[in-house]
Amino acid sequence: MTDAIIPNGCKSNGVVENDYFRKGCNPLAETGRSKLQNQRASLNQQIIKEMRMRAGAENLLKATSNNKVRDMVVLELSYVNSNLQLLMEQLEGLNSSVEVYQNLNIPLIPLGLKETKEVDFSVPFKDFILEHYSEDGANFQDEIDDLMDLRQACRTPSRNEAGVQLLSSYVAHLSLVESRFFTPNRQMGIFFTWYDSFTGVPVCQQNLSLEKASLLFNTAALYTQIGTRSDRQTFSGLEEAIAAFQKSAGVLHQLKETFTHTPSYDMSPAMLSMLIKMMLAQAQECLFEKIALSGIRNEFFMLLRMAQEAAKVGEVYDQVYQSMIQTPIKDNVPFFWSTMAQVKTYHYCSLAHYFVSTALLDHQLKPSDDEDKQEKALSQLYDTMPDGRSPLDILRDKEERRRIGKAHLRRAIMNQEEALRIQGLCRHLRNIDILKDILQASLKRSLAKFEHNTTEGEFTDYMEAPDIISKTEHRAEPELPAATKVKVKDFFHRLGPLSVFSAKQRWTAPRTVRLKMEDRDLGFTLKGDAPVQIQSLDPLCYAAVSGLKEGDYLVAVGDTDCKCMGVSDVIKLLKDVDEEGVDIKVVSMMDSSSQPMPTKSATYSGGLPKTYSMICLAFDDDKNPKARKVAKKPSLLSWGLKNKHKSASTQSLPTGDYSAAMSLHKQSSPLPSAFNDSGLY
């Protein structure tokens, strides 16, 4: 799986690295994972077709009263439901496919990527740009194409960190696009369709919440695929797998906390909670494999440590299994998943009992051994000691050690036999030879050890071994990956700074105003960062008579767009204004009173509910900009002058060194320079 890249000749504002625009994988590549994803897409299309047929048949069944027609519809519905059941089983089979990712260890479970339909942003975005920003949407066709190409690439991300960054960059762009084009009180007419990963049922919405949530789910799924394809026969591969599953759990936790009302079943809180537990359980399993990779020494303390580590893995998988069999989840979770969790619960529990039995049977307390240390280790192994004996008594009594050790062996054999029995119940698990070989090898090892420690004619002891306390030195925890926090350049930055030119702000159409120099003064000052704003406008100057207003935003000087220019850059453009003048374009922010009143239900601004009472507080007559008096600001050149009125010879444009503001007044302020507002200059 390699990334397709476009050379420098292609225009792009997307994820740029070394002058290349990173794309997704080739969807036509004949790889194992791409075949699975193509099968998933095909099944989703068949499922939606059958669901439409079922909906039509059900509507006809409600509408008709003809018994013959009703009988035919009922028969057709039975066929449709049968087809749907078969398609669901095929989709479950895809979710149970693990051979593509691994074949040397006990398989781990990856998540499949959610499928989506193509989306065309062109017409809605062009219309919105023309209506809201008063610019020709055709001029932004390249930016719209870049956004659509980035979304298309996210459908086939590469199975590595580059693929994660690709998904994260699109999520970052969505936040910018949402601020540019999407408002709470208006629908853009863009429908985002995503298919449920478990049922194949499509979910369609017009807001970006479904899009963002589905991308986060796919990011988590991509991490699971990175983890399952790692080489778990090496330390580096195990570390990669551990990190990938912990990051997957972190992304799923973020999805659960951020999007609490997603309509898709695979992103419901109950399902996400189960998936988080499953990812952490798989990370814990990889931690156990990392400890055991270098070999398990046949030492008393090492065996007890591995027993508790194995018990921890069995415990977390038991929690996963208990989550899978709950009512909201068990109907749609693949049977392969729940069976695998149950098999691993018994398998690792049997390993824990085998390690304890080996420690008790193969190691007798010697005079050179540290009794206190062994006593402490054994006391931390159980909640209650067998038969109420003290740890030291068990360690000193050879027969008691042998008796308890054989009890642990019997329990290990029982768990391994149960794991093999459950593995045989699932058709997909029966086809995984490596799993069956590992389970059978563990059982044979335990049976051989039990036979070795059993003498002929010995009475059967029915003592039951106590449970082992789980303990781990490294607990798997959710980890939010840094790769999900990507800084991107706004595709639509030519519309102006997002802090000002956003969808929530309403603007007048750009107005053309003629500026002329009068006594080397234009009659106003400028303030703010990009875009600059008109301040201290002289109501008698030529610009004011031509239609310039206090508080207008300057968006163009002549043919030069200056929405993204600061004060110093705009000053340089205005320095060369002659007596004939120059045309500028300005826009005015519309008053809040001109915006439509919200509906009775609470609207949302910044994630917080805004009710009628809060909105009415914003309509304050005292804060109406029309009611304010024009307060003149002094010219920069009047600073330090003792005279209250400046002469005509001092009226000139400031130089480029004054980057903070621009003064274009005819008269100076009556206040001394020490009282001037330095923040405005």
C-alpha cells in the first residue's frame, strides 16, 4: 500500500509534504485489504437496495386492502428479509476476516473502515460564496476541487501514519469549512451518507457532525489495522502494536465524549465503550507477549509474575466478553468477536494456572532461598490461601505444594479444553489453524505435566484451585495520538481572515467608495489587523460623502485585494493617492436586528445554548453603533505639538514605519499626546 502523489505541476492546497500533495491508496490495487474493502462497499450497496425494496413493500402492505395483493407482498417481504439476512452474514464474515493481517500469532481483531458516498461541494459552495461573500464562486473552483480530492483520498487511506495524518488533515479542514459555509439556521443541501460498519445500514445527514464522527471512527479503525499487521515476533513490532491499539482506544474515547448522539449504531455510546475495552485488551495481550518474547525463565518469581500478567489479560478479555453479550450490543456484534474474546479469556486463565502449578511443583524451598520474599510473593497471589494454610506452611510442606500445584494444573486443563470447545463452535474460528495449534499445544503441555506428577494408584484429589489475583506492571491506557492534531492551511483563505469573514457574520455587498486627498488628508484612520477597519471618520470628508461609514472593513484598494493585509500594508497602498483619487471597496457588518429571530427552540452558539433571554440582552440601544458620536482621533504627526491646531504644512501621510495605524485627519485632537489611545496606533 503506497501513497499516490501528484507532482509540483498540480495545484493543491492540501496536505503538502516536500512539494507533493499526499493522496490515498490506489482503490484498484489488488491487495488483501483493498479486496475486503471493495467487498464491504459492494455489500453496502446491496443492503441499501434490499432495504429500499423492503420499505416499498411495507408501504404497499399498509396502503392496499386487496387480500391477493397483500399475500403477494407478504411473500415478497419474506424473500427480501431472507436476502438481507444473508447479506448481513456476509458482512459479519468480512468483520471476522483476520488472515489478511496476521498468521503467526493468536489473531487480533481489526476494525473495518466505514464506507461513504461521494459528495459534490461545487454547486452549494459556489452559491453560498456568491450570496454570502458577494464573490464569484467560479473563482474558487480549484479550492473546492482540492477539498473534494482530499475527501476522496480519505476513502482509501494508506495503512500507516501517513494515512492517519491524511484523515486528520481532512478533519481539520472540516472545522474551517464549517466556519466558512455552515450555519445553524440554514441547510446547505449537502447530504453526507455513511454506512454502518456492522450492519451496513446507511445513515444520511446534512450537518458535518456525522462526517467528523465517521472520520474519527475510521482513524481508530486504521490504528487497529496498523496494530494487527505489526510483526509480533519482534520487540519493535510489539511496541508498534501496543501503541496502535492504545491510540485507537484514545480516538474512540474522544469520539464517545465529543459526539454523544450519533445516529449510526456502530458509534453509539454502548458500542464505543465495548470497542474501547476490546482495543485495550488487545494492547494488554501485546504487553504480555512482549514480556514473554525473550523467554520465560523457569524461576519461582518469574513464573508467579507471568501468572499474574496472564490473569490480567484473561480478566480484561472477560470484561470485553461481558460487554459483548449485553442486550444493546449482542444483536449486531459478530459472533466471531464474542467467541474470540471468550476463547482468549479461558486460554490466558489456563496459562495463569499453569505458571502457578509449575512454580509450586518444580521449585522446592531450599535453605539458600529467601523465605520472606517467597512468602510475600505467594501471599499476593491469592485473595484467600488454599485450605486456610499460611503461605510459609505451603512453601515448607512438599506434599502441600504438590497438592495445590496439581489443583492448578487440573484447572488449567479444564480451561484449555473449554477454550477448544468454544473455538469449535464458530465456523470462522475453526478455519484459523494457528489458533487451534496454540490451544492444542497448551493442552498437551498441561496434560504431560499432570501425568508426570501423578503416581500410579494415587487417590484423586478434588481440591479446587483458588482464583489468581491479576496484576500487571504495565497497564494499557487510552492514548490520544498527536497525529490527530494537524495544522492545515485554509483552502478558502482568499475569502479573508476566518475570524471576520465567516458564515455566522452577515455582510453587505461590497461598496465602491472614491477617495480623494484634501490638504494631504483622507479624513479617517485605520485600526485592527487584517482586515483593517475604518475609524474616526470625518463626516465632512470626501470619502464620507461618497458613502464611507464608520466601522467599515476595507477589502480592496483599486484592483488589489487587501482583506488579508494589515495596517502598514494598506498604508503603503494609500500613500500614492493623488488628487484624482482612488476607488476602494468596503463592506459593512449587518446589525444583529437585521438577522432573523431564532425559533422558539434553543439555538447553539459555540456549543452553548442561547435562549430568548440571552439573545434579547444583545439588543441594547446603548450599544447601537448608530447612536455613538463620532470621536476624532489625532493625527500621528500631531504628537508632541504644543499647538492645539496644526498648520497645513504638517498635514501629510505617515511613513511606512508607522505600522500600527494611519491618520488622515484635517484637524488634531485637543488632548495632549500623553492622553492618546496608544492601542489605536
